[in-house]
Amino acid sequence: MIPRELSDHARQMATWFPIVSVMGPRQSGKSTLLRNAFPDYTYLNLETSKLSNLANNDPAGFMELQPKHSFIDEMQFAPDLFPEMQAISDERHETGQYLISGSQNFLMNKNITESLAGRVGILTLLPLSYRETQGAYPDFSVDQFMFRGGYPRIYDAGIPEDVYFRSYIDTYLQRDISTLLPVRNLTTFQNFLKLCAQNSGELLNASKLARDMELRRETINEWLTVLAASYIVFLLPPYFSNARKRLTKTPKLYFYDTGLLCYLLGIRSVDALIRHPKRGAVFENLIVEETLKRGFNANSESRLYFYRDSNGVEVDLMDMTDSLKPQLIEIKSGITPKDDFFRHLKTVGRDLDIPIEQRQVVYRGKSSYRTPNGRFMSAKDYLLR
């Protein structure tokens, strides 16, 4: 098992809340993390028909039979357990009573909001970060990770990437999408996933997606909502200020995992990725995704944005998590540093009063060093810091 940075935070949550829930995409390692962090808890998987039937036929009786320290996995298969868990945890007035997780986050969120609000500490586990993989694979390059992504099963079982992601998509479509959305033709939805991949790193244009798919815009928005709730894609909001400059108000679309993104783009090797016309978009996705992942792994709330004004001035990433030390980040997929990369950082940094030492260009080169305009950072140094 590759150690996960979120493990200590899960243990801490169990000392604060009666219930701890770990959310995240399917197969991100949620069950493995909780079972290893809490080895003394009784493990129950409601994906098995026997336990699921017992839980649904008599939810109160089922919960009464469970030990005080129980981990109930795939709990969305027995939604009536949520109010029963609430009643028992309120009666005991103790922390760390239950661990819960599930693969259908949309249903899990709905039931947690309705029954367990205020009683549950929620953590989000995304696929492995580059920094986490370095513990087990110290020679693994950024380019290799960008192509492979972070789903643990690929590393654990050595499954070829295309085999894994083909199975992952088929499972996701058949088990999750078919139950959450009235999608009559799953092939159409798979084509929508590929279209989203083609638009990764671009401003979200739901109307254009609808035209390309020959679907209603409301349908596209509904599908995007489910993809976001399932931790497949996320939207990066634009930075907005009260300044006179006209700034875009449209978010950008990104994927939570570049391995899945590469598969949907038809990229089947690291070499093909390096030569692919979408390499820049995939590399940008990697840096934004890993910055977001860093916040989740630290159990902190990230405040990430991009900047674009009507004059075409753009900064790929603004990390405003530390309000006293905001960061401007330009992302370049080349390996040759160029002073011109700081052009927009200089303009935006001056307008927003962000010091030079907080402006950086992240690129695929090997060296990190300071310049009079800001700092060049190798992707490896940025991802490992």
C-alpha cells in the first residue's frame, strides 16, 4: 500500500466527530485508506447482496446489531441506515463511532445532508498525488505520472493503462450514470466524456457542447453536474475583483485525473503524450489538478482561480489559499525557460499588488531558479513541495 497523506487527518476527524465520511471518485482508495487507518473497526460492505438486503429490510435492527466502531462501505445502497445512524450516534454522544464511504457521491451527499448534518466529518480522497507515488516509485517522472494518472489500482495490480480506463469507464457508465441519469444511450454519454476531454483547460461553453452533441443545454448541464459530483471533472472559477477591468465570468473545465484524460484523448503512451497537440492542455490540467489535490490531502480549503480579462491578459492559476501570500502561476509544457513567460504575470502582479517572489512559471524543465521577474519552477519541484 502506498501511504496516503489523508490518513492522519482521518484519524484526527474521528476524535472530533461521531461519524467520519470519506468521499471521492470510484476506486480512489477510500476503503483501503479507512481499513488501514482504523484496523480495529468492523468492516461491512453493503455492495454484497446479503448485507444490503438485511440493511434495507430492517435498518433499525441492522444498526442495533453493529459494534460501536464500525466501517460501513457503499452505504448509499441502504439509504434508510442514515437516520438510524444519526439516532444511535446522538444517543451515545461519543466521537469516532462510525466510518462511512461510498462510490456514488451524489447519493451519499444527499443522504448525509438530510440525516447527518453536523455529526459527520467529511474528507475527500482523490487519486494518488505525484508526491504520494514518489514514496514507492522514486524514479517515476512527471511525464510518466501525467500519462498514467493516480488511480491506485494501476499501481497495485500493474494493469495496463488502456485496459484499466476502458474498464473504469464501462463500470462508471453502467453502475453510476445509468442509475443517476435517464441516459438512454450510454454510447452518447461516453462521447460526451470524450468531448469534455477535448475541451479540458478551456472556458466552459455549455451551449457549444450542446450543439456538438445535438442535445439540449439543460441536459448538458445535468450531465456536467453528475460528472462533478462523481469527481470526474471540476470547474476552476475565474478571479473576480471590483477593479474597472472587465474580467471573464466563465469557469474553465478540468479533469481530476490526467490518466483518464489521456485515455479519453486517445493517448496510449508517454511518448505519444509528449508529441500530442494536447500536451499543453494535459500538462496544465496536471498542475491545476495536483494543486487542488494538495488542499484536499491537507484537509484544507483551497481557493484557486484563473485570471483573464477582455484584453487577453491571462494567468493560468491563482492560488489565493493564503490570503497573505497569494501566488500567481503560469503553466508551460515546454522544457526551455523563456523570460517572455513572465509577461502576463508582471501585468497582473502589478495590478493586484502581488510581489515578484510570489510569481512563478511552472514548466517541464529540470531546473528551478529565481529571476528578476519571478521564479522558474520545474514541475517536479512544484509537485513535491
